[in-house]
Amino acid sequence: MHLDPHVAIAAVSTLGAAWLMIKAGLSKNALEHRQRRRVCPSCGREIRARVCTTCAS
């Protein structure tokens, strides 16, 4: 199987443009990194599921 050079160039240029747009958005504070830890506002415990299992039951 042979990879067409035009497809490879299109893929690399698209990924490069996306990477540059993400870097520009992060540097201008238009984008934010995701926060990994969510805290329940009611009980203060970490939420690991879709809802707080302590408060929902």
C-alpha cells in the first residue's frame, strides 16, 4: 500500500495549523486547560462521576 504525497502533505499541514491555532488561543487566554478535579459545591467532595454520588443519594 502506497501513501499519496498530496494526502500526506494535506494531513501534516492541517495538523500543523490546528496545533498553531491551539497554541495561539492558549497564549491569548482565549482557551483554557481543562481542570482535572471537580468539587461538589454542596459537600466539598471530589466529583468523579457525572453527579456527586454523596448528594444524589
